[in-house]
Amino acid sequence: MFDLIIIGAGASGLFLGANIKGKKVLILEKKDRAGIKILMSGAGRCNLTNIEDIKGFVERFNNKSFVRKCLYKFDNNKLIDYFTSRGLSTYTDKNGKVFPKSDSSKDVLKLLLSECNKNGAHINYNEKVIEINKNEKFTIKTSKGEYEAKNVVIVTGGMSYPTTGSEGDGYSLAKNLGHKIINYKPALTSVNVKDYSFTELSGISIKDSRVKIFRDTKKVMEYIGDILFTHKNISGPGVINISREILKGDVIKISIVSDYENEEVFRAKVKKDISESSKNIKNVLKGYEISERLIDKIIQLSDIDVNKKDLSKKEINRLISNLIEFEFEVTSLDGFNKAMVTSGGIDVEGVNSKTMESKIIAGLYMAGEVLDIDGETGGYNLQFAFSSAMAIAYSIRR
Ligand SMILES: Cc1cc2nc3c(=O)[nH]c(=O)nc-3n(C[C@H](O)[C@H](O)[C@H](O)COP(=O)(O)OP(=O)(O)OC[C@H]3O[C@@H](n4cnc5c(N)ncnc54)[C@H](O)[C@@H]3O)c2cc1C
């Protein structure tokens, strides 16, 4: 009989195994390797967390009141200390994102596996958990056999990038034990739009673009963030972070110029600059820190002759509208194959936010992305995976 069986050797499962001492622990992993998503995270660099003050950190999640306790108890500074004190130095980029100094997610995984090993938390690979039952103790049925345990932890992740092993198994395991599942859908995705004409600008970004979402001509949200044009769609934190709010058919308006304080003042300034300058329009726009290729594109899409000096009122207004609110119609969002996280999952109403223990079944715990928790890009999701796992470790150690 095991003290603890952890289902899933991903970010949460490994961190828990790495932080439980003196207990008989078994980790069951359905893939032939551990931490596949950790390896892909941050494009192979693993954006571990973010140095944002913990008060603001909490605001980056959907269910803020649920994430608060575990994030305050084991915060970003404690996580950084955890890794640095075990020999993995980190650095912080200009956006506050924290990475291992080696820029290699392999080093993060190596450290976690070594800590699990030190604690005697054994990992069984290629063993999928199919069913959990509880009477006096838990019985865990897998593709290879059956185990008994005093405590069970579901850390099977969400549904995104299913080839990494997270295929939503945790939802049915928890549902069978009486937990409610909140409708899940892809989150943190790029946005596909009608008549996308920025393919050749792939890789070009706009810093602090003002992004507005309109539904049936009504503005439903406004957000400021960087935009990245890819070869086939619009990406970057400016749309990725609000993608869970965007629907097919919405109109998305992005500012080509970096954020401006006041739209009217900005409009008047551009008008004045264009009418008073002896330069051609392209040279006027260069003063607004827009990439040259993007300037060419916007001039072209505004149907303006780049060499013309005296632009008509109509032409100036068209150009300014495009600079402030370039419009796209949303056709779809990327699916689970490309979403960085899943929104929805196990309803947090049924889970104790201090210990991550089920309120329905004693000894059953859940952490990480399998819960109805999703954060913005920038290291927030891994921090939650680690902090929620740590909450279980604190609870079980007692
Ligand atoms: C491309 C990409 C890049 C990302 N980059 C970042 C980043 O840089 N920073 C950041 O903060 N977040 C990032 N994320 C999000 C982050 O990786 C996840 O939120 C985090 O890994 C979730 O951890 P988890 O332990 O809950 O789930 P996972 O890490 O997904 O682990 C779940 C594990 O459970 C196993 N499993 C599932 N079902 C079963 C079963 N029935 N039996 C046994 N085992 C099972 C799976 O095989 C898997 O190993 C990224 C996500 C993606 C897809």
C-alpha cells in the first residue's frame, strides 16, 4: 500500500514527488517519458515564473480567489530560491519572465527528476490510470494492474497539446468520484482572421498595442499587449492572453502604433504631423517607431500612394483609422493542438484552496492545469502548477 499515488509526471506531479519526503510514493505516467510539456515550455527555454509582485500575479488568473492562498504560501521568490539553491541559476528578461540561466528546459526536468529520485518517489512509465475507487482506501486501476493507496493526486494536466499526454483523462477520473467539470476549451491561442494580409510580415511585432474586441458592434473588451504577426494569424500576448474571451465573428481592432494616452490627442497629432511635414508619408510615420515593413503595408492597405505629398482629408483619416484601429474579423481560434493551456476543468468549488484536497472525498487531491485554473502567458501557469503541488506537499507532510 502506498502513502501517495500521483497520477501524471508533469510539472505538478514531479514537483510534488520532489517535495515529499519519508513517504511511500508512486508516480504513474502514461507516456514513456516524464515532463514532456516542461520540455516544450517557453520554446524549450522554460519560462518558470514571473517576478511580478505576488498581488499582481494573482490577478493574471481566472479564479483569483482560489489561486491566492497557494501562490502567497509558495510564491515566485520561493520558487526561484528552490531552483537556485539546488544549483539551477535563473535570469529575468525585460518583461519579468524568469528562465533557467542555461536557457534549457532540460535542466529543469533533470533537477525535478533527480529530486524525486532522492526522495524515493518511483515513476512507472507507460502506465495509464483508468479508474480510481475509494472505500477504506483508494484502489487505482491502470493499463497494467491495480494499486492501493492512502492518498491519490490527480495531476493529469488539461487538454492542450494532447500528444504530450494531457488528453483530459483527469476530468473523467474526477467526475467518476463526484466532481463537477467546468466546460473546457482551448486558451492562450493565436487568432485566425478573414483575409489575413500580413503573411509576409511574419515575425514583426507591435509593442503595447491597444487591442479592442467588438461583438455585434459593441465593444466587449480592451487590452494592452504586444502583437506578433505570424505567417498565418495574429499572435503575441496582446491577443493570446484574451483569447479565452474571443469568439468567431468578433471584430478585433489593434493599434499599429504602440499605446497612446488619448485617442483624440493622438489623432490630432498625426494629422498635424502629416499636413505640416514636407516629408512623404512613409518618413512621417517612421517617427512613430513602427517597423518600416509594417509602415509600407499599412500605407498600401490604406490605398495611399507612398510618394504623394499632399494627401486628401479622406486619405489622412483612412490612414489614421488604420493606425489606431486596424480591423480584422475573427474566423476561428487555434484548437487544443496549438493552445498553450486549457480553460475550464475540475470545478474549484469542490476543492480546498489551501490544501488542494477534494471537499467530496478525503485523501483525494488535485493540482495544476486539470483544475479550472488558467493564467496568462509569462510563467504564470507553471508557477501555479508548482505552487498548487506544494500546497499538497505541505498538507501531506503534516
Ligand atoms: C507549447 C507550450 C508552451 C508552454 N510554455 C509555458 C511557459 O513557458 N511557462 C508557463 O508557465 N507555462 C507554459 N505552458 C503551460 C504549462 O506547461 C502547463 O500549464 C503545465 O505544464 C501544467 O502542468 P500539469 O502538471 O498540470 O500538467 P502537464 O505538465 O500537462 O502534465 C500532465 C501529465 O499527466 C500525464 N497523464 C495524463 N493522463 C494520465 C493518465 N490517465 N495516467 C497517467 N498519466 C497521465 C501526462 O502524460 C503528463 O505527463 C506551456 C504550454 C505549452 C503547451
